[in-house]
Amino acid sequence: MSLVHQGVLRDALAEVSRFRSELYACLTARGDALFELCDALLCTDGPVRTLVDLALAPEHRRSHGALYGGLNQGRIDVARLRRALTEVPLPRAADGRLVLAVDVSPWLRPNANTSANRAFCHTFGRGGGKHQMVPGWPYSVVAALETGRTSWTAVLDAVRLEPGADVAAVTTVQIREVIERLVTAGQWRPGDPEVLVVLDAGYDAPRIAHLLSDLPVEILGRLRSDRVMRRPTPSREEFHLANPKGGRPPKHGGEFIFGDPTTWNTEQAVTATETRLYGKATAQAWDRLHPQLTHRAAWLDHNGPLPVIEGTVIRLAVEKLPSGGVNRPVWLWWSRIGATEADVDRCWQSFLRRFDIEHTFRLFKQTLGWTKPRLRSSEAADRWTWLVIAAYAQLRIARPLATDLRRPWEKPTEPNKMTPARVRRRFRNLHAKTGSPVGAPKPSRPGPGRPPGSKNRYPAIRHDVGRVLATGEAYSRPSHHKVGTKPRRTG
């Protein structure tokens, strides 16, 4: 083993120990129970099936009552934990740029009628094009992306969307706070490349770019294939040449219809890249295109003239899909103009890396059991969510320390390409080296509980499911829409 490799291992071990100490300081109430619950989540072999099974792990020395008591009555200094997540080493692109991905993942609770703050979450059902709206707790997650093919991301923030919340406004505030913490932690300094924020088709990328125009960020978002953009406003000379009889000058240029190639004209940049799975990938870029805004929906209360948000439209087309499905082009909008061929390649390659966050969501739900607990309060769900994020952060920091502990039927994996599940399988051996600030549990007796034969005189309150409208207001169901009743006729 080289001295350089030994130094990397020592630095990683020191970083894990420092983060664990900072995590314990963030647990301001019932910290011992919450910290041991996080350790049990890291050291349990196999996927988490139920929450109470974590109380059987050797790392959890307390009873199952302390486990639920920590989630229900504990407290976490979320602001301090967010700062701790931004202070650890973060992945960067080849040019040293930070690339962030934002997406919403739901914690579905369709039958939890006694749980408050549920909203209708968009999910995909079985079969092609099966879209469903299921009650649950949607969480907006921000994560830093790595380069190359990987299933690792660095989760930096998570916010539960309240019923009636404006997703674009919440996302804008969330990104702004993350960027400010990155600047405070020294992850971004003046002179560094601007942070690239990648969004999927469900976000209004031009509006988010307009709201974050004062920050060193670039917005890259996916657009629907039926969108229509407008070209820049023609100058007076161009207008008089096209209209010699005069007339009122237009506020916008000609239309750029995604579905009509006759309106595209000549692109400003074209690139072609050979890929292993998709064949030849061709990217075309058109400069200075903007959406034509109207005083509706999100811009209803905007004072003054509506802004012109110019950017670059990128069309990505590939020769084939690995699944053999229908090959449709992908349309992207970048919040900068004057794109070069290098910028075009960087944008569409960063957008493909956005799907790495889906691997993180699948690990959270299928391995770490993020959505397995049947918690009643949304505050307890938030605490459990932050414990899962803290556990995942320890796995990412401890990646250089873990060796492959594979099953006999599994293929060997290189140390630098181990998946989060493989690192978690080895974390129990690292747990003794990192140390634990938790004190020993004190012996106690369980409470008497409810006397036998007595009835519950305080039934749980039932809550309706909130719905988010386009205006950002909460939807209230009319009384005549209740099951078993009909609207009363008058007259």
C-alpha cells in the first residue's frame, strides 16, 4: 500500500469521524436514540423491511420504545445539519464546476387518513402512460452530481412540499439557500465556474432562471416537445426592411415551433458524439430564444412589463435506445446565450447525469427503507428523512475505506466503483474505528400503558388530502363531494 493511499484512507476516516460528531451535535433532543437509530440503519445487513427491526441491530442498544420516541419527540437542528452536508468534499465536473440536480420524490401514504399535510403526488402506474395521483408526502431533494457512470450523488437538502405550495417558488428558495451555504462553506469562490442546476420537464426553467438571476448559477431544464419559443425582437432596420409600408413594431420575433422544422432556420452550433449505448448523438443549438409570457398562472401578480428571458434551446437526438423503444428527441433550455460547441456537449451530458438521482431515490426506498415506516406525523417523517440522508452521507464519505464484501454469486467490484449498497455492507466493520459519542443506555421500566378494558377517549383526527393548484393555492373539497352524499337541489 502506497503512502498516498494511506493518506487518503486517514483523511476519509477523519472526515467520517468529524461528520459523525457534527451529526450528534445536530440532534438536540433524544440525540442518543436518534444517533443509534442512524447507526442501526447503516449496519443492518440487507434492506430495511420495517422500522422496528432496526431495534434488533447490535448497534441499537435501546428498546423499540426509544426508537419511536426519538422519531416522535426528538428534535434535529436541520440548519446545522444542512451546513454539515455542504462542508464535506463534494463531487465536481471535469472543469471543477458543481452540478446540482433537483427532483421531487414522493413518500406515498394513501391510507393514512390520520396523517396531516398530505398532498396528491404524481406517480407512474403499471403499464405505459399510466399516470396516477396518490396521497403522500412529496419531498424536493437537491443533490450534487458526479461525472461518469455512477450511482453516487451528494444529497445537500430536502424539503417537504406542503399542500398548496408553489413548486417553482419552493424550488427557487431551496436552490438559493443551497447556493448561499456553498458560498459560505467555501465550495464556490469568485472566479470559479458557475454552478449548473439541472431540472426535469416538470419545472419552469425560464422562471427559475429569472428568479435566480442574481446568483452565480446556470439553469438547464428539459422542455416538452410541443413548446413554442420566440426569437429576439427585430431591430428597426430589420422591421422596416420586412415591412416597407410600416406598422407597429412587434414585441417578439418569429416563432420557433419545436414540432415544425421549417421554423428552426440555421442552428448556431452542432455537435456529434459517438456513444456506447445510444450510437451517434447529435446536438443542435439555437441562440437567444425565449418564451412569450402572459399575465396568467405564475405571472398573474407580476408588476410592470413581463421580462424577456432569453436562453439557448438544445435539441438532442440519438440513433437508438438500449430498450428498443420509440426514439424521440430531447429538448433542453439553457439560461445562457452564445453557446459554443463545448457548452452544448457539456449541457446535454450533464442532463443525462441528472438521472443518477433516481438511483439515490431507489436506494433510499428499497435498501434504506425511507418510505417503510408508517409514521403518523409529518414532523416525524421529516426527522426520519434527515436520518436517512445523514446515513447516506456517511456511506459516501466512507467509500474509500470500504473493501468489497461480495456474495459468492456476485461479480468482483473495483474499490473506486463500489455501489452504496456494497459500502453499507462493509460499514459495520468501520463502525468501531469511527467511534460513537453516544452514552450507554440507562435501565428503565416500561410504563403501565392503558388499563385493560378501557377505551380510547381521544381518537385520532382525520385529515383531508391537500391538492396543489396552478396558482399555488390549496384545494378544498366541496362538502357535496363527500362519499355517500349528493348535492341538494333547490327550487
